[in-house]
Amino acid sequence: MKFPAPLVKGTLVKRYKRFMADVTLADGTVVTAHCANSGSMLSVNEPGSEVWISPARNPDRKLKWTWELIRVGKTLVGINTSLPNALVAEAIEAGRIPELAGYASLRREVKYGRNSRIDILLEDPKKGVCYVEVKNVTMRRDLSGGPLEFPDGVTSRGAKHLVELADMVDQGHRAVMLYLVQREDGDRFEIAGDIDPAYADGLEEARVKGIEVLCYRCTVTPTEVAVSDPVPIAP
């Protein structure tokens, strides 16, 4: 997925009120960008870091910029959580996620379960139905060899999604939990059970019930973010 307009480089001043970030541009101007990430952003919100922001396409929008990327060490990290569903859909249609290939149709944001929407619904007359929930992964607390991790905060909503995916398996459908890593470093993925033990337990229960778990990483540049290759999942 290419960014529709060139990103602008800046320096992060601070992130605040969850959805706002002040960024200093090259000419010294400080702008406020929309932060499309409701998580804690642990490990990817250090003031003084290089960041890239995109201009708003809607001229009437209050915040004229959106925070897209941050440099952590030598790695660019995509922090915009509005992108992963589209990135995964694009990758499925391009055949870059073999485990999800071969379905006749793909739909996004389809109502299901208990007043929820599934991120991606795959359907095929022969293969049946596959429910795919996508979670954005940005956290890596230890850059010297530590794993990529999710979640970066307690996520009751994420736990609810696991229960609803398990319900789909009980009904005879396929269900997949896909963690999308918007960064290129790290050699394995783990659940951060110390941050959210309930989520870790919920995922283990879901796996026992038949939910499949996948993790894929992205290549991230100031011009494009794209799904690239699978990441091993720690047991």
C-alpha cells in the first residue's frame, strides 16, 4: 500500500490525549497530528524520535496531519492502526498470505457475533467461511534480541474478539487471529502476558478451541507499507 501523498519528516515532541501528537517540522514549525492509535504505544512514542506524517486529504479536517511512522533504532515502525485491515486484504488478494488463499470472495467489516464486525470475511462455495481478525503490532521492548509483542496495554475488546471467534469455530466455521507487525526487526512474536494476563489466557483457550493464529510482518518505508513474510510465533 503506497501512501497517497509524500510523507513529511519531523521530530516527535510528545503524544497526548491518546489521539494527538505534536511534531516539529524541518523549518521549526510545530504541528499537531492525529494519532490513529488508541493503544499505549509502549516502545514507539519516545519524544525526540524521527517521525513521518501525512497531509490530510480532507481540507475541512481539524487536524491537517496524521502520524504514520516513527524510527525506533534503525527500524521504521508504522503506528497507524487504520491501515492493517487494508494491508491484510491487499496481501490476501495478492497471494502473499498462503494460509488464506483460495477463497472466492473477501469482504471487510462484516457484522457478526454479538454486535461486532469481523475485520475480514473470506467465503468460498467449497472452502466455506473464514473469519479473520487483524491486530496491529508495534511493540518491541527489548531491541537487543527481544520479541515482537502484543498487546501494549490491557485490551478487553481484544479478549471479546477471541470469544466471538471461538463461537464461529463452534458453529463449524474457520477462524483466524492474524497479528500484523508494522516493523521489520525482531525474529519472533509473543503475547505480552505480563501486560494483559487475561488476554494471554483467552488466546490460549481460543487456540485449544480451534482458532488459528498467524503473524506476518511488513516492510515499512516513507513511501509504502506492505505485508512481506511470516514471523514465528513463540509457543
